[in-house]
Amino acid sequence: MIWTYPMSMSKRLSPFDFVKSINEKTENLIQVQPEVEKDYLPYMVNRALSFSPDTILYANSMNQRWTLDKKLQYDFLYGSVRRRRRYDKWMKREEDEMLPLVMELYQVNQRRAAEYLSLLTDEQKQQLRRGRGGDRIPK
């Protein structure tokens, strides 16, 4: 028997707690504490599971069946995914070293600077790196 805190005293569970529970089979969190079902975020759990090659199909299956109750989605993943420690890195946006330079030079926001970068040729980018600046791009 696992003793749990009343909901008013317990902390909210993060999506990573659910992912850890699914991967390592520590305990079925929703079965032990039914009130934590509202903390379950299917999108984040599926995203975390999609970074591992052996769980990507399970995550995709739950993404296709997004109308299922949270408990059903969690129970499916808990029962289907094999027990294993998974240390997958989250994909992060690659930062372009030219972006801050273009933002400063043309006095534009990040989104507009990304558009400008897509329009610049490689030669123009080289000029920016060397500090010449070249002609101003009209806004």
C-alpha cells in the first residue's frame, strides 16, 4: 500500500513525472492518485516519448487518438512501453549566429531578421560577418 498526501497537500505533477512513470514503471500514478489525472498533459508526454526510437510509434498512436480520455492514454502508454531508462535529449532550436547581427544592423525583430536572412545571398552574409554591412535592405 502506497500512502499518498491529500491533493491539497501534494504538489502538482509535471509531464516529466508521468514520462518517468511510463518509462521506468515506478507506479501507475493515475491509478494510485486519480486526482492527478488533471495534471496529465498528453501533448507533452507524447512529445517526450517521440524522441526515443522505440517509443515513437506509441506516441504517434496516441497523437492519432487524441480524443481518448487522459486516463486511457496514460494506461495505454503505461502498459505498452517496455520498462527502460531513456535519456533522450529534447530538440532545441538552432541559434543562427547571423540573427543578432541582422537584428542590430537593420533594427528589426527576430522574426523579420529571420526573413531577411532567408533573402540574403551567401556573399552578402560574408560581408555582414566582415563588418562591411553592405546596402541596407528596405523594410
